[in-house]
Amino acid sequence: MHSSSACLFSLSLFISFQGVTQSEFVNQVPFDIKPVTCIVHQLGEPCQMTISLQWQNPQVIDACLYQEANKLRCWKKQSAVQEKLKITLAQSMNFSLFDLHGRLLATQTVNVHATVSKRYRRKLKTDWSFF
């Protein structure tokens, strides 16, 4: 009985620690990318667009912007940034702002949507039906 209560305590401590670390680092810095949606004719086609990016921090920091694992741009000793970047997406992707120590400061997703769906409607009748 003692070991089950210790296990339960460890589990609750782990869960509460996870919540603190995630909220502590994610979206510490006001971070905004517009537009957040890119429209392509069919999914899988590359989407090229120009995004408007801005972030700000009360103190001067060094930070880098990543598109998934690819580093796009870095800034040194900045407290506010507002600029336009050309990007290419093949699917919905996360954009993340990290400091030089590798801490996640903020994240935002840019979604890719298609005008033509790959799903097709199922036939209601079979080819051999007389009705």
C-alpha cells in the first residue's frame, strides 16, 4: 500500500512538473505570423507566400526563427521585430522562436488547405444495377 501511494505521488508530481515547464517556456514572447492559412489547388502542391512576422520582448534578446527544424532567420540584441519573409510550405507547419540557449519562446502554426479535396464521393449505385 505504501508503494502505490508513493507511485501515485510521483505520477502527480511528474504531471504538475510537465505543466509548469510547458507553460513556462511556450509563448513567453508575443509572437504573430499572418496570414496563418495558405490555399493551394490540391494538397501536396507547394505553397509560396509572404508572411508578416512580428514579436516583442520587454528585454533585449537574441532569437532565431525556425520552420519545423530549418533555421530561417536570427536576430541579435533585439526587443522587437517586424518584417516580411517569403516561405514555401508543402503541408501545415509549425514556426517557432527560440533563444540562443535553445529555449522555446513562442510557436505558431501556418496551415495549408486545398481547394480540391482528394476524397471523392462514393457511388450510390453499382454499375450492374438496373435501378
